[in-house]
Amino acid sequence: MVDLERSRGSRAVEALTKLKGMDAASAEFGTTFENFKADVLEHATKEEAKVLPMLKSLCSDDERRPMGDACVATQKPAASKA
């Protein structure tokens, strides 16, 4: 599961990099952006439906808090790379 999530994250960064280099008025940009948007929404929906409830049932608040902090910390560098 972790490897799949890393792969998705890598694909997201690649898509953002590709989008940055494209003409926003081009048809390819629109298609690439729509695919990226669909991937992000699918990922978020799956996390909300499966991963977060699983963590809530398996881990206490005290165990989950550092996980959340670590997740937030890793998102800041990823956003600046894109």
C-alpha cells in the first residue's frame, strides 16, 4: 500500500512538472490537467473512505497525532518541488 501511494505521489509531481511546461491554452494541457485532477480526487476519496477509518480503528489519538504531523511535514517540501 505504501509503495502504491509513493508511486501515485511521484506521478502527481511528474504531472505538475509537465503541466508547468505546457501552454495552458492547449488541448493537451486540458487533458493532462483533467487526468491529474481525477487522480487527485480518486486518491483523496480512497484515503477518506479506507485509510483514515482503518487508522482510527487501529490506533489511538496519541498514536495518530505524530502520523498526522509527519504527513503535514512531508507535504510542504512536495508542494515546493512541484
